[in-house]
Amino acid sequence: MDGLKKEEYETDQSVYLYQVNTNEIIGSQGVSNYSINVNVEGVAIPIDIDTGSAVTLLKKQDFLRLRNANLSTLDRPSLILKSYTGDVITCFGEKSIRVEIEDQETDVKIRVVDGPEPSLLGRDLMEKITLPCKSVFKIRVTVQDVMEEFAHLFDTTTVGKLEGLQVSLRVNDESPVFMKARNVNLAIRERYEKALDKLEEDGIIEKVDFSEWASPTVPIVKADGSLRSCGDYSCSINKFSVLEQYPVPTIEELMGKLQGGKKSTKLDLSKVYYQLEVTPENKKFTTINATKGLYQ
């Protein structure tokens, strides 16, 4: 059926004029439409949601994708359709058809139209179904959403453990070094010992009664006022260890590799070295001698 002119199907009844608009949202990246996949007779068709259109339109190309689709099967148009510029839109006809949007099904009279514009979901269909907002608006996941869903990964009160891997230390064990505990300033001693208790509570260190190796500790006061107890291995196993040789890249090399990159990530793992477990036979090398005794 060729494009119909207004006078070809006017009757004694009033001719309804519909203002058909494309509901565009202007963003920083340009123009984007709200669209949704509509199942029309078993065929998924992306259709733009347009609150400015009183009726639902299928462009000719989308209609011909349907099974047994033929323009000759359409009923004669009952309405005149106009664009927002006032131009008459060529309408090949109309037909009541079954549509499905997610778990909702209903019948709607669709108008098959010509032109490059997308198919439109109009107000007549909106009155029969509830638009699935999450599918339509593609709601972005916020940082807060991620932190709530994976709360255990962002819990700074506990320390995780790298699964499936243990650290092995290569140390010359012929001449063990055992050093006594250093005195700790009374002003920070309570916090120092609480820090040790916390490490033991988290399963990072464990008390031992005897060890051939022992290193003193160094209490480090952090910026937030908390205290970290570190083993001073510079005077013990460091002197007898075979160190891994790894070429650390310079900042120039790193920047060269990042050239052309568009995104970067800063990953700050809480107490990251505490998350590495030492092999059972190497634990003796990590023994520290603290004010409360020996720990590995």
C-alpha cells in the first residue's frame, strides 16, 4: 500500500492527529535513547520508548522480520500520524498483535510506518504494561552497591589469606641466629602488646616455646595513632638469605607501557604481606622475639 494522503480515508468522524516525537536524552557523550527489547510474535525487536507518541509504531523493516509478515495483511490506517515537524508519516496499515516485555504479555494495535526512524513504544502500550525500569534505564552500579555486595572484601578489620600459594624462604640454616627481645618504651608498650594480640587473634602469628632462629621487633606508630609490630630481620635471616633477583622497571618504562591507556586502577590491599602464608618448614626463620615471648 502506498503512502496514504489525509483525504483518502477521512470520514464523517473526526480525524485524530497524533504528535509523534523521539524522546532523546542529551548527555556528555551525545544523544542516546531509552530503548527496550520487545518480543513481537516471537521476534525480539529493540524499540525506543517515546512518551511523546500516543501510539506504538513499527518501522517497515522490523515488521517484515515477523513470521508470515506481509503488508497486505494490515488493516486500513484509522489515524493520521504526524511527526513533530508536522509532516505526515507514511503508514502502511495497522494490526492488533501480541507483544511480550519480560514477563508481561498484552495485545496492542501497532502501526507499520515508513522511514529511517526507530520503532516506537507509545503511550497506548505503556498503559497496559509496567516498564521494567532497570532494563530501560540501564541503572549504573555505584561504588556503594559494590561495597555492600562484596562487604567481606572491603572489611579492614580482618585479614584474608592468599589461597593455593605459600611463600618459601631460601636461608642458609647452618648458623642460626637467635636475638633477644628489645625493650619497648613504656608509653607505647600497651599498644605494642595489643598489636601482637591482634596478630595472634587473626591467625597471622602463633606463639612457640622454642626456636633456633629469633629476630627482635620494631614498633612502628602509624599516622592514625595505631601501632604496627614489625620483625627486624636485617640482623638475622637477611644476612643468610638467597634473594630473588627481579628487575624492577623504572618509571619511564612503566609510563611507556601505559601509553595510550584510558583507564587505571589503584589496588590497595589491606595488610597485603600478612595475606601470604609461609611454608611450614620455613616458619622457624620468621620467628620474632617480643616482650611477650616467641612468635612465628
